[in-house]
Amino acid sequence: MRAAVAGILFCLVAAGATAAREFTTLKGHGGPVMGISVNPRTGQVATASFDNSVGLWRSRSPRWLEGHAAAVNTVLFASPGRVLSAADDFAVIDWNLATGEKTRLTGHKGKVVALDLSPDGRWIASASWDGTIGLWPAKGQSGKPRFLDDHDNSVTDVAFAPDGQGLYSGSADGTIRYHRLGEAGSDSRVIVDQGFGINCFVLAPDMGWIAYGAVDGATRVIHPRTGALVQDFTLDRRPILALAHHPETRRLAVGDGHGYVMMIDTARWRIARDFRAMRSGPVWALGFSPDGEMIYAGGLDDVAYAWPVGMLDQYEPAGKETRGFLRDPDEMPNGERQFMRKCSICHALTPPPSRKAGPTLHGLFGRRAGTVPGYSYSGTLTGSDIIWSDETIDALFELGPDHYVPGSKMPMQRINSADDRQDLIEFLRKASAPGEE
């Protein structure tokens, strides 16, 4: 999240408290910020991004963890010196920060969107769009991976019960389930079935509740055993995409598709603040500082933002600094508009290196596909005979990458109108030319 003020120094101290109480930005990613985790002991921030990477932040300087082959959806601080991440490449990675070693956990057949670590540190749980929950022995632990398939649709979130003997999960099938885990297997029961898909939830068993956010905009608090409604904070905004809870300050943050963060006081069950955080786009990720006095957020922009909770009402929404893909499309020529909508999140127009998920388009015309130095291409494009020209770019967007270059990393994108394709080509010819920025 962002505000009218920019570039203010913000420090994280080893004691776990934030040294400055001012708006700050964490800049460096090459795509939207999909996940945020804050180390409860040190205050260090980790961010997961569409640019396929995890950023670890000390002050405002990132250390990049590179290992996923697609957008990273979630990140989680585990035991000291370890970070977990999961991505659209169907994989979970367990990172050893001291040695740089990464252990790749594979077995899911769909993107992995949420993670949790058991209270004893022995098991990792993963939520996947393949409809399953993965249970993985953590590094150095005995046991074999297994998968729970009780849901009827994508699994969107997971959280271990405090005793480690059970697991809660949310799903696009509209339910939250409790899974009792045992050596011989597991069984599950539905806690709540609210009809519309559940995107996220937070578990506060010591306080006797679960809060969840859903596709239809529902923000509800329920009893963790019976599913009985405790409170309903549903507003006329949808969907709910992110939740964060800070038990000591009794704060619950709710991020939605309209760019708002609602701050709920769970001691009094009232909305303490309702803040327009993002000038444009949704709030996809939230996290509190260890003392609960700063709230971090990520969304469509390639920056993570942090505000002091007690001063939220004093700041303007993030996004005042114009970024191309957040500008009003009506202000753009059609070719630029097509680029911003179809290409800009994955591709830069500037010379390499680029932190974007895809290779830079700088010097595109006349270049052989799969030849930007330093970019890890799929086998389909490595050694390709395609030369990028008016004709090949037109065919790429007329047929769609899945048909023109089957097996490439490029997501399915089509531009049906021949005029729109021609306008895009004319824009790219000028904007990607050497010497142009």
C-alpha cells in the first residue's frame, strides 16, 4: 500500500519492533506483491511476487530468493533461518537462509496458494487449486508426504490447530473444514458452508473464533468448533482477498478487491478504521509488525507498503505515483493500452536485467525468440526458430501463446481484433527500440 509521501527511511530492528512510525515502501519487485510474512521475532519482512521471486527485506534492501518457475503466491517464516514459499509452478520450497539451500516439495497438480507450519515445526501444510491439502514433513523430520482431498473445489487457505492434532482449511466450495489428523489417516467435518467461495481465514482459537473472507464480500467471525456466527462485518465490497490478525493488540485487518483495508477491534467487535489503501487495484496481502503498530500490504503494484496503524486516516491511498498499468486506460493511445493490459505485468521495455516474470521486450523486433541473456526460458522457446516481427507478434496474439508456442511459460492471452493487434505492434516497435525508454 502506498501514500502521498514517498522515500521515508524505515528501519527494522532486531528486537522485533519497528523503529519508525511513518509510511514506507519496499521497492524492487518486478510484478504485483501476492504475499507478505513478517518474522514475529526480528520484524524482517518477506514478500512473494508475481515476478517469480521472494524478497527478504532488511531496512529497504532486498535479498532475492530465486527458485520458482512461476508467480509466487505466498511466503511464510518458519523456524529460525528458514522460509517457506509456494507458487503457480505447483511447488513448495523450503529455503535455508544461511546456506542458500532450497528443498523443493512437489506433488500438487495445481497452483499452491497458502501455507502453514505445525506448532511443533514438524509438518508443513499447503493449500492448492488442485483441490487438495498437502502435508509434508519439514526438513530433517521423518514421515512421508500425503494429500487430503475432502474439498470439492480449490483449497484456498490452511491453518493448524494449536495442538497440532488438527487442521482447518477453506475452499472455493464455500466451506471451512476441520481435519482431525492421525497416524492412520484423517477425517474431516464441515465447520461452515456459506455458499460462496472462501478466499482466506484466520484462526484465533484462544479467543474462540475464526474470521473468514469470501468471494461475495462476506467478512464473518464464527465459532471454531460449531461454526455459529459470532460477528458479521460484511460491507458492500467484494471480494475479500486478505486477512491478518495481531492477537496482542486484538486487531484484525481485512483487505478487499476495492483496495480497502478494514481494521476491526476484536476486543469490542467494532470497525475501528476503514481505510482506502490502494488507489487502484485490490489488496492481496496483509501482515502486521511484531508489535501490531504497523500494517503491511501488497497488491497490483510492484511495491509493498506499510503504514502506522494509529495514523491510517492521515494518509492518502497508495498509487499517487503514476505507474503505467495503473493509469486510466482512457488516457492512453490504443496500442499502449493493449500493452498495459496484456503485457506490462510480465514484461519490461527497458534493457536487461529485469525483475519482471517474463523477458524484457527491449530490442524485440528482429530478435530470435528465447535469446534474452540471463532469462530461463522453457524448452519450447530455447532454440526456437521464431523471429519476432509484425507477422509473428500478430500470430502470437491472434492464436494465443498456448497454440502458437505450446508449452511456453507465457499465460494465455489473445487479442481478437486485428486493429488492436496492429496498434499494439506499432506501439511495441517504437517503445522497444534501442534508445527508447
